[in-house]
Amino acid sequence: MTIELEKKKDSNDYPLVAFRVSQEEKDEIMQQLEELVEIINMNKSEDEKAIRKNKIFVEAMRRGIADIKKGYSKLKQKKNK
């Protein structure tokens, strides 16, 4: 029996997602992310790993897109009635 060791992931293992925003929008988003990371990491226990901005950003995108999609789906249903 052989046990395969998992290769430690580096930045090349993750594809890059990019889009353009104004400097003002970028600054606002980064400020909000940094504040949220600080709040979450202040409330974690010592044995938990620190949360990174990237993880929060991905979760925010998922939730935000789902909420926006839900809103537009409701509008579409109203128009079709």
C-alpha cells in the first residue's frame, strides 16, 4: 500500500480572474475586505487558521451574484405575467 502525499499548492495552481474597476471602486472594495478580514480573524479561536482576503472575496462574489440573479429572476417573472 502506498500513500500519496499531496503537493503543496502554489499560486500557479489557481487560475487568475480579472476585471476592470475604477481606482475608487478598488479602494472601496479593498477597504471593506480588509475590515471584514480583521473582524473575522479577531473572532476566531487560536487553533483556527486565519482567513485570507481571497477566500472572503470569492464567497462575497458567490453570494452577491446569487442575490443579484435572484432579483433579476423575480423581475423577469413579473414581466412575463
